Amino acid sequence: MELIGGFTIMLILLGLCAAAALLSLPMLVWGLHRRIEQSLVTLERLEERTARIEQYITHHPPPLPDKRQG
């Protein structure tokens, strides 16, 4: 009888742990999804800024150094 009681308590505890994991899983997935979306937006902004900087550099060459200063 003690064996069945211990087995029942073990199953109840495992069930509670599994339920907690399954209930928290959607929140973890949504949080991860939100972070990935924010990272993608940040990467898109950085890509746009890099493209603008590259375009500026190609259209505006750097000034030549003044040889009179040396």
C-alpha cells in the first residue's frame, strides 16, 4: 500500500512540474519571438544607415591632404 501511495505522490508531483512547464512555454516563446522581431528591426535600421554611409562615401571623396603643412 505504501508503494502505491508513494507512486501516486510521485505522479502528482511530476504532473505539476509538467503542467508548469507547459503553461510557461507559450510565454517564453512569445518573449523570444518579440526579442527576435526587435533584433530584426534593429538590423534593418543598421543596414539602412550603413547603406547611406556607403553612398555618402562614394559620392563625396575624402579631401586630399595639404602638402604645405609638412
